[in-house]
Amino acid sequence: MKRKRLHITNRIKGIAGCILLAAGFALLFISRLSQEFAHWYSTKVYPVWVGTTGRLMNLFPFSVSEVFLYIMIVIILLSAGVLIIKEVRRKAGKKEACSWGMGLFLLAAFLFFLYVLNCGVNYHRESFSESSGLQVENYTAGDLKEVCQWLTLKVNETSSEVERDQDGVMVLDIPMEKYAAEAMRGLGEDYPELAGYYPRPKGLLVPWILSIQNLTGVYSPFTVEANYNSGMTDYNIPFTACHELSHLRGFMQEEEANFIAYLACSRSDNVQFRYSGNLLGWIYCMSVLHTVDYDAWEEVRQTLAPEVEPDLAANREYWARYDGAVAEVSNKVNDTYLKANGQDDGVKSYDRMVDLIVAYYLKVIIRRQEFATMQSIGLMVGGVATDVRFSLKQITRKSGIGMMRRRNGDVSCQSEIRRRGSGRKRKSRI
């Protein structure tokens, strides 16, 4: 009787697991075939999971996905150990072993289905570039140098305003989780596709698990949580938190998540967020400039405020402790994962944020400055002074900003830019 019940239970587990796998693969297949379906799902269905599961997980002050991972590992190891002991003592047969295996299969199938619902389909939706009216254009090394000079000024302006410890390293002294959600909500006022509910990002209790993989953060599709590496240098944290939160709006492309994080931080009311966003943008852009025009890079690099140097040094020292085989394997796994989800550049896709920042500068910042100048002096048309008032949103929508393609082809970043994974952002250093 007991064996019969065990047999029935195993069959139920197997059938349920197969149904979940089939449903997950079907959703992925349809989303790959139809961007319209993927976009509809990402904008109509996925927000329901964020608004329900995300709100529920937000009740916990710690990362539920992290704690669940540890509990799951312990349960699997203990149950496997008990099964082995019973097998040795001949108190367990093949059916017990099969039951354990089917339970593991069902768990894996369930997690895969959650991944598809809260992450997989979103890879194939309309991109942020498309929904924002961006278009593809070219830019030169001279344009990139100009952007780097502009970012250097932005970094220098805020470098003396942030809190620092006795070694001169930036220290976050604000409720970061609150400001991150506010920064993203503020960005949503100009970009409706980014509007909606944002739970608080959460630092890991054991950041080592990310550090050893050279990761600064991770989005958990199983619990709809934005997690960040709480052990890394503080200037990375606001940018990383906003990057992970952008995935909760369905934007999984890493270069776009980076760009959204840059926008959210650089436009924040908080100086520490602005410093974080501008410094990370500076690091990415400078790494590419280093590749295409070393002399220009050296010229711009010398203008960086001395207050910033302790942050960069502390960042290098932190990640140097974790360089090794695990980080290399993690990098290859992440590269394969991204390519499997339609990001042909793999881990290099993080660097494409530079294209978007250059576009933003050339088509938004410069135009905004021009319109501001015209507003201050007025436009004389037929002897009549005409005010020109354009919001940043209007300029963005009407100017046709595009994700730029580098004129000289693919330009990979130097070792200052490292990487990061599934819904995960790479660490940066320069």
C-alpha cells in the first residue's frame, strides 16, 4: 500500500513537472516568435506579479531569495544524506530514491516556470530604446571625448559634496532603499514605461556569494526582488540598485538597464545618487575612450578631481580580492546566458550603455542647453519675441535619439570594466 501511494505520488510529481516545463517553453517560444506578445505580457501581465509578489516580498527587510537559496541547499543536502544512509542500511529502495529525484525535478520545473513568468519573456519585449523613440546613429571618438569631459565635470561637481570616511572613500549615510525607489519613480514621470510600483532593493546578508562571482547585483525572478552586493564600495550601490529595479519594469537588456540606472541616479535629488550615476557613467565611457583614443583618454583622465581617486582605488582593491577561477567561470556562464536570451554581444552588452549616454548627451543635453539659452534671450520672429518651452520629455521624444553604433565597429572595454550576470550588473573599475 505504501509503495503504491509512493508510485502515485511520483507520477503526480513527474506529470506536474512536465506540465510546468512545457508551459514555460511554450511561453518562451511564443515570445521569441512575437515581440507584440512579449511586449503585451511585459506591460500588462508582468506588472501584476510585481504588484503582488513584489509587495509581499517587500514586507521582509532581508532578501527572501537569498534566504530561500540557503534553506534549499540545506534541505537538498540533508535529504540526500538521509537517503544515502538509508540506502547503506538497506532501508530505502529504488522507489524512495526515485521519489527524491522526482521532488527535485518538480522543484526545478517550478523555478524554471517562475523564471519564464518574471524574466524570460521580458527579454523579447520592445526595448527601452524603441519605446522611447530612439533611433540608431553614428558618433565619433571626438563625440565620445566630449561626453567624457562633460561627465568629468559632473563627477567633479559632486565629489566634494558626498560624505567620506577618514580614508577619503565615499560613505552612504542615507536610507538608500528609499532614495532608489524614489529615483526610479521620478524617472517614470518622464518615461511612462518606467512608471509603477517599486519595492525596496535589498543588500545581501552574505555579499561574498556575489563578490566571488565578481557581481554587483542580481535580480531574482523567483521572488521579484532587486538585490545588490552590500559589501562593495559604496559608490557602486545606488547605481546597482537602480539597475536591478529597472528589471522590475520588464527591461532585461543589460545596456538599457545600465542606462536607466544612469538616468535615475544622475537626475536624483540626492547628491550621493548623482555622484554614483555620473561616476559609473564616467567609468564606462572612459573605458571605451581608452580603447579608441588613448591620448584623449589621458587628457580627460588628468582633469578628474583628486577627491574621486580614493573611491576608484578602494574599488580596485575590493575586487582584486575576489579575482580567480570562480569569477572566470561565472563570466563564461553569464556570457552564455545573455547570448541565449538574444543579447548577441553577451557580457559586452553592458558596455553598450555608452552608446545611449552619448546619444542622450548629443540629442537631449545639448538641445536642452540650446533651448534654455533661447528661452533666456527669447526668439525674435518677425519682430515678435517667442518663448520656446520644451520639457526634457518632449525633447527626448521628438529628437529621435538613438542607440549609437560606433563608427569604427565593436570596441570592447578595458579591464576596468568587469561583468555581471542574469539581470545582474557587472562591476566597474578604472
